[in-house]
Amino acid sequence: MMNKHFEIKLTTRFKKQLKTVRKQPNFNYNELDKVINLLSNNELLPEKYNNHLLNPKSKRYMGVSCTT
């Protein structure tokens, strides 16, 4: 079975939120990068990240919209 790899496109909203969250003292960019890589490789997140849909009625997979 081939593992899909999704392309990451940063939205303006995400960039603004990232700018805000980077000011937090406990922000760890390495952890964020790790999660983004897991999601882009279509892998499940570890339990500590509370893997869930952001909106049950959404057409998104695991909170990440994707186009193939």
C-alpha cells in the first residue's frame, strides 16, 4: 500500500495565528513541525495530540482540508 503525501499550503489565517502563538513562552516549533509532517504523510497522530475532527459536518479529514 502506497503512503500518500499531501502538499502543505499555509493560509493567511494560519500565518497570523502562528505569529500570535509564537509569542507564547511554552511554544515549541519542533513539535508543530513534527505534527505537520505526520499529517502531510497521512499518518495518525499520537494519543497526546488528541486526534479529532475539528467540525463533524466538515468535508475535511482530521481537520486538514486536502486536494489530490
